[in-house]
Amino acid sequence: MQKYRKYLSKYGPILVGLVLIAALLLLPTGYEDNIVYQESVICPAWVLSTDESLVVDTGLVRSGDQICELEILSGPFKGEIAEGNNGLNGSLEQDKLFEAGDKALVRVNYEGGEILNVSMIDHFRVPMELLLAALFIVLLVLFAGRTGVRALVSFAVCVLMLWKVLVPGALNGVNPIWLGLGVVLVMAAMTVSLVYGFDKRALASLAGCVLAVAVTCCMGMLFTDLFKIHGAVMSYSESLLYSGYSQLNLTRIFMASIFIGASGAVMDLAVDITSSVSEVVEKKPDITAAEAIRSGFTVGRAALSTQTTTLLLAYSGGYIALLMVFMAQGTPMETIFNLKYVAAEILHTLVGCFGLVTVAPLTAVTSGILLTRGSAALPAAESEQ
């Protein structure tokens, strides 16, 4: 019986993860048939040649239209040669230019089997994205072995939970706070179970993680109101409202994004502390709960300095250009800190760091209590090949 329990603890999470992945893949979002443009098809096409005679070059930016001769590669018009229009709006951020030999993603508008016009969407990047993902998977499995496979299962579950549950649920008007907490709970339970199996270590890590996420959620809601941040500060949120979803509460979605964004780092630190306490208990089975908790506190203090910096860099890394603009224009610091989008990022970063600070002692306490009870029966850590 003990042998079967061991196998269940070790391989059960993988089986549950695979079943969950299959269920999520089959789960309809309800938005599969939402077609914004009728009588059109999106497909890849080769760019055979380009014509820039209608492009107006004004230094850094370009406006006008680039005309591309295309060969359609799939769909009902596969093999046909058509002329595509690439409209340029003078925005380096949004505009794209094509060259002969490029592979583009295009929208073919048609009527009665005849092509009306073709618009250029962007470069066709899916093959390179798949190549990058394949390289990542191969490297992870080669380096980490079975642990790498577990990490891939956890990664797939998280991606599918966000795309298949969180996004459609929020679009359907489900309270994003409760929805986000539920999604984080499932992702955290799956992640820590794949790390530890179904045992006390997973329970201790999950308990600390959930408590810290709850604290982060409360702090995010409180300070979003105190900072007077509207959810429209999120990129593309206004486009969502104008697409027929004006009933959505963007501010609550913004609140949910705070603790969801911090949950990954919170899970990471919770696992680190639980593993440390577990190792201490394994080496000294007669250790008391108070001593194990103190050990967890020591590890937590050491890890917090790097984890908070990691979270800061993760959030601020995409805003280097904005910081350069502020400095180049001589914007006063007082003005910078009072801008809504800056305040929103400060809120994301500091509340996320608050979650990290709380997960350390909380996980130390849950690990110290749970792992020292019947510690002799605690499964020894097994090396993964």
C-alpha cells in the first residue's frame, strides 16, 4: 500500500495535469465563431515585389501606402496572385514595411468567389515562434529531464487556464477578482503538486502561496482606490470597450491583474522556502515547529532581496524608452510620480513586492507546522534525472 501511495504522490500530479490540459483544450471559450469581418479570410502570403511610389518619407516616419504583389499560400484563393495594400500611418510602433521574399499575414476580402482587396496585417511569424518554443522545450527536457517535463505540464496548464478560463470569463462579465483568485488557486495547486507530488510539502507551499495572494489582492484593491487609478490605464482596454464590451469593469480587471502578475514570483518563493524547511526537517526529524519556522524565516530573508529586485526589473524593463523620454524632456520627478500610468506601474511593483514579503513568513509558518507533524513519514527528496 505504501508503494502505491508513493507512486500516486509522484505521478498523480502529471496525470491530473495531462487530463486538465486535455479538458481545457476541448473547452470552448464561446468566442470561436466571433468573426469581426464577414466575407474575408486570413492567410499567409509570399511578398513577390513591392512598390513604394505612394509612400511619403518624412525622415523617421513614413506615411501613405505600400503596394505589394502577393502569392496567396492557403485558403480558397491558394496560388492566386493578388495586390495587397499596406497602409502606413506614420507610427514606428504600429507600421511595418515588407520586402520581396517576406512571408506576410494578410486579410483577403472577397465577394462571390472574387477577391475584392487584400490588406497586409503583419509579418508571418508563427514558424519562428514555433521554432523558438521547440528549442526551449528541447533544452528544458535535456537539462532537467523528468523535472523539465513536469515544468512543461505546469506551463501548459497555466497558459490554458488564462486563455480558456480567465479571458472568456472576464469577457462574459464574471467578477474578475474572484475569477482571478480561482485561476491562481488552480495554477498554484497544479504547479506545487508537480514539484512535490501529493504530499505535505505541496500543501504547505500552496497554503503559504494562497494566503500571500489573498493579501496581495486586498492590498491591490485598497491602493487602486487610494491611487485613483482607472482600469483604462491598461493597454488596449479602451479598444475593448469600443468593441461592444462597455459593461466591463476595467478597474476590477486591473485589480485582478496585480495579484495575477505577482502570483508567479509568489509561487516561486513559496516553493523555495518549503523546500528549505523540508530539507531541514529531513536532516533533523526531531526538530520542533518553532525551530523549523525560524529556519524558514532565515531562508525567506535571504531570498527576498533578489526576488523583489526580480519583480521590479520584470515590471520596469518594458518602460526603458518611457524613462528616457522623461529624462530627455527634463520632466520633474514630482510630475513623473503623479502620472496615472506611472502610478499604475508603481502600484503593480510595490503591491507585488508586498506579496513577496508576506509569502516568506506565511510559508515558513505553514511549512514549519505541517512538515514537523509526523516528519518521520515525510518522503525523502528524490533526485530527478
